[in-house]
Amino acid sequence: MSQRIWAHFTTFEGVDYIASLSNAADDLHTKLIFEPDAFRSSRSVHTAENHLGVRKIIFHYSKTSPEVEQGEELWWRSIHLLKGQTGLVVQSDGLKVRHVLLAEENNRLGPTRWAKPLFGQVRLVRLEEAPMPTRMASLLLNDSRTIGYAFYWNTRLVSMHAVTSEPDLSIYDRDHDGIWTYFPLLERELITEIWLRGQTKWDMALI
């Protein structure tokens, strides 16, 4: 990525999406989203998307993940740039950008999107034989604001949430076929280990 990148935005059903990218400004591509730096190279590219297309692109220079606010129905894919990887490929549906990929990866797209941008490879522990998850949310453990943890079960453990003194009640707006369990924390109580119990997908739990 040795040249400037300009973006053209479009609005679909009231939501702004990136329609196309270009290395030259014109009547459509009016927003500059990447300016090459002569003294350093981008380490990662992060795209924020929903089920219809890409809404944001961040070019990041640091070794740490960029700080962004989690958005409802907005999920991130991260491209980690190695030496010599400089080309990006855009996949479009004709109206908006659907995916951004490395040219060197022959259009291979990782299946998992994340609630926040990531830097570096993550170790994904799969508890059973199943397809790779399409979405992964983060859980902040042992934060000073956490007063307990809420767990949602539907045949098995589906999700875990940290509960603070100002809880986000929107996490409970999901299907009502399962059940919630809540575990309050005592003062200075911390989680130090997470254990897996069970041998099959029907006899499994996290402790």
C-alpha cells in the first residue's frame, strides 16, 4: 500500500456503506481514508461490516489493536500485514463493498468476525466438532467494575456476559427458549481458571 486510498460511500436502507475504493480522487471518491507514511508501514487493516457490507476501514500502524467503540450489528475482520504484503482486493456486490482481502491470499476469507478489531493471531479453542464460528464477542474478566457474570444456556452454554453496576439490559433481548443464570462476585473475588467438563457435546460445561 504505497499509494493514497480514496473511498466512495453510498447509503442503503438508511445505512452508510463503502461503495468502492480508488487510488485517485475523483467526483465519486472524495474521502481520503489512507495516506502512506514515508517513515513507517501499516501493520494491519481492519474492516467493520454487517451482513450487507463494509462500513468502515481502519489502517493501523501500532502493534496493539485500535481502540473503537463496539457498535450494534457491527463486526470486525482484521488483516495482519507481513513484509511484502501490500496489495488489497475488494469484493463488491455492485452497490457496496462486501469484503476486503489481501491480494496475496488468493481471495481466501476467514470465517470469523469479531466484536472488536484484533492485532495478531488468536488461539481459538473449539469445545466440540462444529464449523468455525461466524462471530466472536469479547468478555472482559476481572475488571474492577464487574460485580458478577451472567450465563445464557440453551441445551448448552451459549454466551457469557460480565455484569457491572450499570448493566446493559439489551443482552437479555434474545430468544426466550433458554435460561439465564447469574453469579455475583464477592469483594476482591477474581476468576483465575476456566475448566471444561464433559466428553461430548451433550455433556459439556465451562467451570
